[in-house]
Amino acid sequence: MGNFKHRIVYQIWPRSFKDSNGDGIGDLQGIIGKLDYIKSLGVDTIWLSPIYATGNKDYGYDIDDYYKINPEFGSMEDFDELLHKSKNMGIDIVMDLVANHTSDQHSWFQEALKSKDSPYRNYYIFKQGKRNKKRELLPPNNWLSAFGGSAWQKDPNSDEFYLTLFTPNQCDLNWKNEKVREGIYEIMRFWLDKGILGFRMDVINTIAKKDGLPPAGKGKKLDFPFEHIVSLPKSHEYVKEMHEKVLSQYEDVFTVGEGMVTSLEDLNAYTRPEEKKLQMMFQFDVHLIGCGPLGKFDFRKGYRWTPKELKDLIIHWQTGVEKGGGWLGNFLSNHDQPRQVSRFGHDGAFRRKSAKSLALLNFTLRGTPFLYQGEEIGMTNCHLKEEDWRDFEAINDYRVLQEMMHLPKPLARKVIQKMTRDHARTPMQWSEEKNAGFTTGTPWMKVNPNCSYINVEKEMKRENSILSFYKKLIEIRKSSEALSTGSFVPVDTENKKVLSYLRQKGEDTYLIVINLSGSLAEANLMDVSAYNFKPVLCTYDALPFMPSMKLQPYEGRLYKV
Ligand code: TEU
Ligand code: CA
């Protein structure tokens, strides 16, 4: 199986993957029924978005009980079956670990609410509210929640507020409290003892908060407290402690950190092996291209970006992490992002072409590749009416955009439609049957009507399908040390449309050439023309290498010496 650098990870968002019992909600038996399919892709690792008991305000990222399976998804027996069946097929399971917050239904929080003197009060971040001149009680500071509105909720029984950086029912844990840390470590041991491979760690770089919780930004209007919560030195210390007390006690635990706006320096500091923290981390700069500083619903840059900007970001991260000695988890899609062909490619005439080139990109970069359910068949964004929205972030930010940013309704709706996480959460398209073969009942969320022609069954029959391109690519990646751990050397860096790079290790040299634009382009590869490159996998025709090559819209080519 190799180590973490050689793995290929398939992310499942269980609620929308496959329903086995007709209640319209994806479940564990649904996943078990699709293990053969997952195996056929060539992946060796599954990351499951949260499957624990939850109130679904944030669809599983608000956890009521870390030791229980969400009954909508099945039972612990179902989970054990999934774990064992997949292990027998050579697939390991990575679980989501949400350690920054619990839901407000979690027993720790329920205890904390009982009184100010509860020993559990200190498990969370409670703080006395402030009174204005009219003696009205206001939140303790101006912190904005990641999903819009104040990050503070009023305790019904006192003048205190508690911190919720995401949905109002996701209560931030107080990592200063040793009991909290031990509680989380206990959870980790429970699942590792069961035999899972490791964890994807949710917003792990925000677990520490600045002492005293000072105001954010200029301190006046609601503002997101990046400077007081993102990657503080204490967060690094806690992760180090977690490594020492838990991760290092098991053999080869897979860890990938997710974090808000992680800088290059921080990513390296979390993932350099000698730091003994995490194996790899995600970065989000690429995904936030064209967005304003407050994130995906910050429309002030008009979501405009150029292929050159995208290219420069990729090169910045690739070379910066290699130099810094860290390791990236690479992805273009996940459950929080619009569909990759709609966002970075073209979901009309060039859908197949751009889906393949984006795959070529993701699987030939330095770092461990992750793919998200449905991207392997080129699933696209979906037109969703207001009544189709399911995600709290979209629904809440829609209101915030109108009330705080004074956007007219039609514009606010456009912003949500562009970036909503719901795009990633429409059900997986298995076939052209009713509800895309996802469920025999009523799906919990709208199925994209393009399932009539975008579905797994059709892809399996089609020649030159996106799906078969993924399979070939994964096979090539798995059999090549250069593509997994080799160096990344950008070429033709000034080119405005084409991203070209070498991946090299020992005797092996690959050249990747990708037109990131929707128009004709030309790659200038004089610098590497001494190599005797042969085409390996191309999104159009397998044309011979030339020092200067014309490329079709979104064309991608992989060459090897
Ligand atoms: O997301 C954390 C995160 O950094 C968010 O800002 C993310 O970028 C967001 O979805 C923007 O739209 C993680 C999970 O992936 C997400 O699903 C959860 O809602 C969030 O943590 C809270 O647990
Ligand atoms: Ca079900």
C-alpha cells in the first residue's frame, strides 16, 4: 500500500452517496454496496465525511455523540461491516475528526449549560456579555461567524455568551482545558482501536484562540477574527501533543489537516515530518480564487480570475511546499466546494475535455491526491431554487448578503448560486433511472436533472469516458515514483494560459502540459526539448512532443521520457 504519499483518497459525503433502504438518505449499507465500484477506480483509501450522531444543522459536522453512528446512516454493526469488507478489498477508511467544536446537544455542552459552576463550563468558551449605554446585553466582542452573523450565542440562564465560529449549534471547545484534549484523544483511540487508518481533521488550525479574545480587525463592525484564531502557536502545540499522546502510539496513522486560510509557512510547519504533527494538509487558495478576503460569498472581486492567476497559485504552493519540506493533500473538489468542472473548467461544450484536464492536474501534482464522489464522471453544479437549498451557510449568508452587504435579492441569489456548498451535495448520479439511481424513495435533496446523460452507468459504457480517464490516470500515478514523490519543476512559467511542469525522480521524467483556458493556446517548451518525450495520456489526440505545441481549449497532455 505504500505510505501516505502513495495513497489515493476517495471522499464520500455519505448523505448523498447511495441510499440502500429507500428513505431518501445515503447510508453505510449504500456505501458497502458500492465498494466494488470504488475499488474499480484504483483508489486505496476512503475518507468518510462525518457519520456520527448529529442534529444535521451542519450535516454531521455538528456532532452529538462521537461514539455513535448517525441512525440515518445505520448502526455500529454496519460500520464494522464496512470497515472489514473494505479492508479485505485493500481499502482503508479515514474518518472525519471534528475537534474544534461539538454540537450543542453533546453531553458536555448539555452539562455546561446547567450552571455557571458546572465542571463542564470550562469545556467551552463562555464569556460575560457587554452592556451598551442603554444597558442592553451584547455579545462579548465583534467576532463574525464563518457562516455569517455574530459568532456568539446567548446562554439562556446567565449573562454569558458562548462561542460558535460556524453554525450557532457548533460550540467551540476550549482546548486550554486538558480534559477537553483528553476527551478528544479518547475518541481518537476508540476509532483507531477499531482499525481505521486515520483522520481528516476538521478546521484543526483554529483550535486555539487568542487569550482574552480581543476584538477582530478594527474592532467596530462584525469581523472575522482570522488573526486571533488561525494557526496560533498554541494550535501547533496542541497538534504536537495529539501526535505524541495518540498518533505516535499507533503504527502509521494517516492524518490530513483541514484549516481555514492556511499560509504556506503554516502548512509546512504542520506537515514537515520532523515536527511530528500531521502528515499532510489542504490549502484553499486555489479554491478561493476570485473571492474577496472574507471567503467564498465575498463577491467583491466578482469571482473574476485568469488562468495565469490559477497557474501562479498552483506553482506557488507546489514549489513552496517542496522547498519547505511539507506535504500537501491535493484536491479540486470536496463537500464544501462547487463542482470542479463548473468552477475551474467548463460545464458546457468542454465538460468532458476540461474534466479530464483537471483530473490530469490533480493527479500529477506533488502531494497526495483526493477525489470527491461524482467528479470521476464529471458531475456539474446544479441549478437550485431557494426551496432546494439545504445548507445553513447558503441560507444564512443569503440573508446576511442582503441585510449587511445591502445586495439586492437577485444579486444575492446569484452569489449563492455561484458558490453554494449544495452543488457538491446533490446526490451521486449512478444511472439514468429515477433519482439517478440514488434512491428508490424521495431524495433528501434535489437530483441534478443532467443525470439523464451524466451518470456512472453511461460512463462505464462510453468509449474515452471521463471515468476511464480517471482509472488510467490513477493506475499511472500508482505505478510511478516520480509522479508521487518526485520534484515539481515548472516550465514556460510566463505563459498566460498553459501550465507546464516536470515531475522527476531518478531516471524518470514526466512532462505535464495543460491549457487552463477555454481558448486555443501555445506551449513553449524549448527549455525541455532535449528530453525524448513520448505521449502517455492525452485528453485529445496523443500528439508527439514538440518544442512549441498548439493546444485546444482545456487540452491536457502527459508525456514521459
Ligand atoms: O470547513 C471549514 C472551513 O474552513 C470552511 O470555511 C469551509 O471553507 C467552508 O465550508 C466554506 O464554505 C469544515 C468542513 O469541511 C465544513 O463542512 C464544516 O461546515 C466546517 O468545517 C465546520 O465544521
Ligand atoms: Ca437510507
